Amino acid sequence: MAASSLLTDGLYAHSANRSYYAIFHAIRAILALDGVDFKKHSAVISYFQQHYIKTEIFERKYSDYAKEAFSIRTDSDYEDFYVVSKEDAEEQLKHARRLLSAAEKHIDEQ
């Protein structure tokens, strides 16, 4: 995963960004099973929450991972003085790996 290499290189904002996109595209792969996709990132996350979190197909923590990763990615991309710490980047990578694993399992079961 690119996020891991970027974290090792000390590029924490870039690592968190790549972790977010790993989460985002894993969710999009899940939504593809329903034949849906959205242009807005917030719509992808919202659909995932409504159809997969509220129905308890996925645990709530995965929604939290997606929302937190989206927030960090947005802040680091658009806020002039936002700094992603090493700890934040490590946590985002850990969350991305967990969500990817859960997504792969779900897709394999379908």
C-alpha cells in the first residue's frame, strides 16, 4: 500500500491521503455490488452508512474510519496550516488496512 511507503518516508499528509483513498475506493467497490456510484465523496460515504452501517452489515467503526479519514484528507488538502502528525498517519493506515480487509471479506462472500 502506498500509504505505508509514504509513512516510512515521513510524508505523513501524503500517507493519510493515500489511506483515505484506499478506504474510499474499498467502499466504492462495496457499493458496486449494488450497482451504485456517486460523484461526491460525501455521497459515497453517506450511502455506505445508510445501507451498510445502519443495517449492521458492517460495524459502526468502519463508518467512523471513513468519516475521520475524509476529514483529515480534506483538512490537509485545503487548510493552509493543518499538519498531519505521524500518529495520525499511522492510525489512518491501520484503519485503511482494517476496512480493506473487511471489504474484501464482504465482496468474497457475495
